[in-house]
Amino acid sequence: MLSRRLKSLKAYKTETTPAKIKLSSNELPLDLPGELKEKISQEIKKISFNRYPDPHSEELKEVLSDFLGVPERNIMLGNGSDELIYYLSVAVGELNEGVYIPIPTFPMYEISAKVFGRPAVCVPLDKTFDIDLEGSLRAVKENSVRLAYYSYPNNPTGNLFSRDKILRIREEGVFSVIDEAYYHYCGDTFLEEALHREDTVILRTLSKIGLASLRVGMLIGKEEVISELEKVRLPFNITYPSQVIARIVLTEGRYFIDSAVSKVIAEREKVYRELREMDGVEVFPSRANFILFKTPFDADRVHEELVKRGVLIRNMSYLPGLEGCLRVSVGKPEENDAFLEALKESINYLTTRSEKST
């Protein structure tokens, strides 16, 4: 029989509505150059698909060591950061001890805690989308919290939590996981602390810098911590194609990643400025590759009107504290222009409908 825990779970919500322009998943909008794909194609032909991949991903780890600026012994790999979140949720503390999660945030933190039957201690952010320190400390003490997840920058709000607040909560004996999925778009990091402390690790991913289809996540921590966490890692969890492709892109395609990230940051600032100038739109500053905003209208209606105009973004209004909010990923210049035009048209249409009904 299936576990009773499943009744309290909700599957992770993804956006699959068909649309000509897809700005809903925080992916890098630029695909790999043709010459890089040709090199990948040549190397893929050499793979023995009937054999298991390197269980330790040694060649990829060597490249990642250079890319991340940390020794190989400080790196653990996962099939996306999601898998690493699962490992942390089962390996840090005991299953009857709480997991602290400032919300709204990436839903997989809460889902992974509940999968293992752990108490998910969710504390709402304050009005500026920062950590409510007083409420968090109280919740941590009352619920025997041993593990905490911080999306840094936070998805979907786009801001960085106050570093001092994270450190203060850690002082309560809380193992801190800093999820730096969007590191390349902000540059702020807890890397040095992760390398030298036994109560802090960081997560990184290749998904936001052009390789979302590979599902390669990285956990960086002190050697002793990595060694213990490796005990729960599933064997052969990084496929051979993923190892080969990631290795090629992170060596011969590093120039592409750097250039693409710079372009996205420039477009992020442009879209942010345009949204600020729109009547009735409230837009929130972002350090990631997406922007959160709200309009005077119901988010479901805005989302629907945008889809009618061929643009798909993410409706975030179902999350606590984000009533009326939507999130748009930063795309290519022409995609961003199309989104902005579609949003203007949608707001004008909804405004006209509202005026006629009054």
C-alpha cells in the first residue's frame, strides 16, 4: 500500500502550456553554437551506450574543479540540484527534526522534506521579501530545526536574503544549504564558508547557464561533509552523455557561457526599466535571470491574455505572499520585446473590459 504521507503531498508544478515564446522556466534563452554542437556530436558517437557511465564522473569533476575554483574532493554531483536536495533532506539531522524554509521559495525544499516525513517549518518572508528573523528564530527553536534551505537569490522573488540573518539562524545549530542556482547572474556566494565549515554547503547547477537538458547539479562543501553525503548518493546518477557534453561545454564553450550570461543581465535591466514605466505595474528588483511583477488585475487573467498573444510566463499567484504576481524569465531581445508588447496589450484590454463593466 502507498504511504499515507503521499496524501499530504502536491507534485511540483511545471508550466507546459503551448506558446510561441516560452519565458516560464528560467532557462538560458540562447542555444549552443553550431560548432560546439558539432564537437559534441563527434564525441557522443564514441560513447558505449551499453555500458554504465563513470560512477564518480571523474573527468567532469576535473573540469568542474577549474570552473568552480574548488578542489574535486569538495564536489558532489547530482541529477540536477533536485536530487541533491533529496539527499540533504534525508542525510542532515534526524527525520523527526524540522526543516526550515523561508517562503515563498523553490517548492522542492518543502516537497523533499515531506517526502521523508520531516516537519517542514515554513516561515513567511517579510514585506520586502527578506527573512523574518524574529519569526524564524522562534520557529527554529520551537520545532527542533536542524536543516535550512535558502534560495540565493530567491526564486521566485529575485532578491538576496540578508546574509547576517542567514548566519544568525545558523548559530542555532542549523545546517545551512545555500542554493546558488542563479549565482552567475549576481556574483554573491557563500563558497568560502562552505569549503571550511561543517554546517554549510552550497548548491550550483548548469541548468541556468545553457545546459538545462543535462540535469547536472553540484553540491560544494568541506571534504569531510562531502565524504559522508556520498554514502546516500545513488550509483551512476550522472549519465554518460551528460558527463561528456558538460565537459566539452565547460572547456571549449566557456566563452559562450560568459557571453550569454552578460547578455541576459543586460536584457534583465532593460526589461526591468520597461516594466517600471508601465502604468499599474509593480515590478520587483532581481539579481537572477527572471523578474517578478504584478498588475492591478487577477494574475490568472493576465496569464491567459499573454498566452493568447503567444507568450508564456509563470503565474506565481498560488504561492503565499505572491497574490497577483507573475514571473517572467529573461529571454532573447526579440522575445523580451514581444513579452513587453503583449503585456501592454493585455493590460489595455483588461482595463477596457473593467471600465465597461463599471
